[in-house]
Amino acid sequence: MDAAQAERMLDDRRREVDHRLARLREDEASLRHDRADATADDEHDPEGSTLSGEWAQVDALRRGAEAERLEIQAARERVASGTFGVCENCGRPIGDARLEARPFARRCIACAL
Ligand SMILES: [Zn+2]
């Protein structure tokens, strides 16, 4: 895989993550709204705990997406410095199939296991 291909792949992935992040932030905003209503009604409303559960789930997904975005950014910098697609553990090339699934992978499949 050459640098241009790697950049294109990372940029596609970043766009996908950005879409996912935007959706998750909307979900969080609407949950925040629902939760504010629920709290105003009754602090011990059982509905309140359902919302907390949903909130925790959306929050975890959002943090995952943000972490992925940082990984993509770091991978983009590795393309620039010529170390993209090289396993940081053994120094061997990371397979294209693995990079297509996880373009921000830092280790080859053998070292990741
Ligand atoms: Zn390796």
C-alpha cells in the first residue's frame, strides 16, 4: 500500500468517524434533555435510571469514536513520516487486509495477538 492509498483510506475512515461522532453528540444532547425533564419530575423516577444506562452507553461510544479519531490522526502522521504500515513492535510490514480493517493499526497481526 502506498502513501496516497493510505491517506485516502485514513481520510475515508475519519469522515466515517466524524459522522458517527455527530450522531452520538445529537443522541447525548437529546438524552440530556430527557434526563433534565425526568429529574424535574421526580428524582426517583425509574425512568431516570433507564436514561442513565442509555447515557453511559452513548457516552462510551462517543469516547470510543473520539479515541479512534485520535488514532487516525496519529496514523496520518505516520504516513507523513514514512512509518505507516510498519509494525511498531517487530518492524515488519502490517498486512494490507489488516490495514483495510484497521487503518490505524500500530502492530502486525502476529504482534497484536
Ligand atoms: Zn509485528
